[in-house]
Amino acid sequence: MAHASPAADLARLARIFHALSDETRLALVAMLRNGERCVCDLTEAFGTGQSRLSFHLKALKEAGLVRDRKDGRWAYYSMVPGALDGLEAAVADLAPVEAVRAVKLRCCG
């Protein structure tokens, strides 16, 4: 992840985790990591209506993971290059064990 403010980094992570917290969206990411796909192919692969699929694609777009382009009447979706880069390191940085152990909680006396 680029070095933005800690709050911005956490907000970005929250958007990404929300987008990835659904099985359908995870399956979409897996499909799109192999390259651009037409929405008609995605609809057929998932055996669902286009409006339901659009809901999931919108969540992925809002998280900055997926982009689309229009070509005539069709929309094509692909992963944003590098969208998942640094995600593992960002998760590891959330709560280093040493920092958790060092926190002294003041609760109830």
C-alpha cells in the first residue's frame, strides 16, 4: 500500500475487506484475476441476473479493486492492476504481537 495517513490506510483496508467479505465477490475477483471478462460471460458463469451481479461488481469497483469499460452495449470488467498489492503486509501491520502485548488497558480500576 502507498504510504497515506494511517486513517486513510485503515479506511482503504475497510473498503477492501468489505468488498471481499462475500463469496460471490471473491469468486468474481478470482475470475477477473485471469483477465478482462464481459458482463455477459460473468452473468452466465454465475447463473444469476445482471442486476444482482451489478450489485457485487459495484462493491468491488467502489473498493478500487475492479474497473470497467464500455464497448457498445456491453461492459467489460477487469482487476485494477496492483489493487491487491501490499494487502498481506498491511494486514500484518495492523496488530503486531509486540504492540498488542505492550498495551496496558485501564478498565474497571
